[in-house]
Amino acid sequence: MKRPAQPEEIAPAYVFLASPQCSSYITGEILPTAQATRILVASAAKGEVSADDKAYLAKLVAARTGLSEADATKRVDTVIAGLDDARNKAKAAADSARKASATFALVGALSMIVGAFIASVAAALGGQQRDEDEALFVRG
């Protein structure tokens, strides 16, 4: 969204989570996970993860897994490297598909040109044969 939430947009969520009748079965634990997912998706789209987002993700991982900050940071870096790898593989696959489609288009155009040439030669030969047969019919 790239903008801060307005109070009227987030107030229902606060009321829901604060009310024991409404949210007694929900702990709110899904909220940091969803936020981490949003950070990773937005970072994958931008192509980079800010230092603040990395630090926040490392704190989340450390809090949820009990790992030290250094180990959590390594895990976050590993996930980010995996995202970069996936993005690079997707770019390579798209480039390969682009090259294949361009080759296919060129081969298709070339085959149509060859087909048109063969059709014109066949028409010329067929017309010449017709004229010769007509000349024999008229003489004979």
C-alpha cells in the first residue's frame, strides 16, 4: 500500500483482537507472519531488502524460533538469497522463452515465404503446361 494505515482502517482489527468474545480463539500470532510475508513479497518485487526490514525480520525469527540474533540474521539472509535465486531463474526462463518465441516466429515467416515462392513457381509451371496443352488442342 505504501502509506500508513488510517485509524478507521485498523480500528476494527484492534477492537476485534481486544474483545475476548470475538477473538478468544485467535492469538494475533499470525499478524507478524503476515507482515513478514508482505515484507518479503515487496522486497522481491523491488529487488532489494532494506536494512531496517532485514533487522525486523531477524528479530521476528529470533523471537519465534529462539535462535540468537546472529543465527536469525543468517537465516533471513539465506531466505533472501533464495528469493534472489528464484528471481534470477525466473528471469532466465523468461529470456529463454522470449528467444524461443522469436526463433519460432522467424522460422514461421521463412516457411511462409518459401511456401509462397513454391506456389508461384507451381502456378507458373501449371500455366505454361496449360498453354502448351491448349496449343496442341487447337492445332490438332
